[in-house]
Amino acid sequence: MARRTISIEERIATQEQEVLKAKKKYDAENSKLKELYRKRDEGRKKELLEAIDGSSRSYEEILAFIHSDADKKE
């Protein structure tokens, strides 16, 4: 029984196809992840706006608080 030797060019072509399939899967999964991040951020923004809306603090007080917290991190 003779074994057929696979040329390096055939192996390269096969590997290129495998990489292409993996990249397509990666891109699809990455797109799903980005969509989940977008939905999470959208929910957080809505929650934040509702909290601000229900707060007794003024717009200026809330902004001052946010900016003072950012100043502490620097």
C-alpha cells in the first residue's frame, strides 16, 4: 500500500482554509460579544438616567460629584 506524499503547497492551502474558518468564527463570536457589551451599556445608561431622574440632587450637584471623583483618580 503506497502512501501519497502531501506537498508543502497542499498543506499550506489546507492550513489557509483552516485559518480562514477560524477567523470567520472568531469574527462572528467577537460581533456577538460587542453586541452584548452594547446592550449592557445601554441598560446601565438607562439605569443611571432613572437614578438621576429620581434623585433630589440638582444636575450641577451630580456633575460636580462625578467630576470630583474623576479628579481623585488622577
